Amino acid sequence: MKVERDAAGDFLLDPALLAEKFALDAEDLRRRLRLGLVTSKVEAGMGDDEGRQRLTVRCGNLMWRAVVDASRTVVSEEMLDLDQLEVGS
């Protein structure tokens, strides 16, 4: 999977592909975006991860994370169900 960037440098994700990650149709994902129910974050890699970025998208209790290299190719990704994660004591 390749990730695009706009003129401002922001990441652009294909809504159909992203919706598929969350087991939604593209229109439902767009509706949730309009309602502010989808959040995202970009983190820049440091040290050994210099040149990579981690993209995180959260929708409800699900979170998709992907590491993107300098050529904007997803080199790893994971889907987490936050309800299933146990908090350590």
C-alpha cells in the first residue's frame, strides 16, 4: 500500500481502503469523519527510524497503525481492538 501526500505535506489515505480496515463501507467512514468520530495522528521516526513515520487512525474502539517509509510505502501495519487490550498494573 502506498500513501499519498498533498501539497502541504499532509498524508492522504484512500477512504475505501481505510474503510475496509475498519470493516466499514466508504460512506459510513465519511459520515463518521464528518461527525468527528475518527481521529488521526502522525509521528516522525527518530534514531533508527529516521525517515519513517507512524500513522495512527482511531475509529471507535479500533485503531489502525502503519509505519510508512521515505518512499511513502507502508512497511508494517496493525489493527488493534482497544477493548481487548489489558492495562498493566
